Amino acid sequence: MVDIDKEGKSTAESLRATRTYGKFRCHNPTCMERLEPKKGDKTIKCPTCGMEFRVAWVKDGFPRARGPVWEVNKKIAEEAFARKMKEKEQEEKAKEGK
């Protein structure tokens, strides 16, 4: 049995309309921005969160994220960790001052 929606399309047909070829999502779970690398790009940087990914081309016009660029993402993680530790330290000083 095929499920038909209000517009008379099957589930597969309605999902086909949402497909985005030439793009993939940022793998940062808090971001999930759509990234659209230019033809032949080896890496792409997310404009929202700053993470950078290696790009593999399955075929012409069909990119996939191979994985993160470790040096860039490690730097972002270290900066975030340092910021959190500084905030925690400031909170502890504020509690001691009370």
C-alpha cells in the first residue's frame, strides 16, 4: 500500500522535492547548516560555526563530507574549552567573594 498525501503524491515523491543535490549538512550537531562547496573544492568551512570539512566528490556536482579538517576543528575546540574554563573560574571567584 502506498501512502498518498494531500497533494496526491506518494511519500517518495514528496521527499524527492526536498532533496538538495550539490549540498550537504554541517556535521556539527548544534549547527547543521547546509554547505554548498564549489566544483572541485577540497575543503569547505561552515560560515555559522567555523568547522571545516574535507570534501569528496562522488561524481560531478555530487559532494560528500569526508570528515573534519582536524587542525581547524581542534583549534576551535581548544578555544571553546579555554573560554568555558575562564567562565567557570570567574564564577568560582564570584562565589568566594559573596
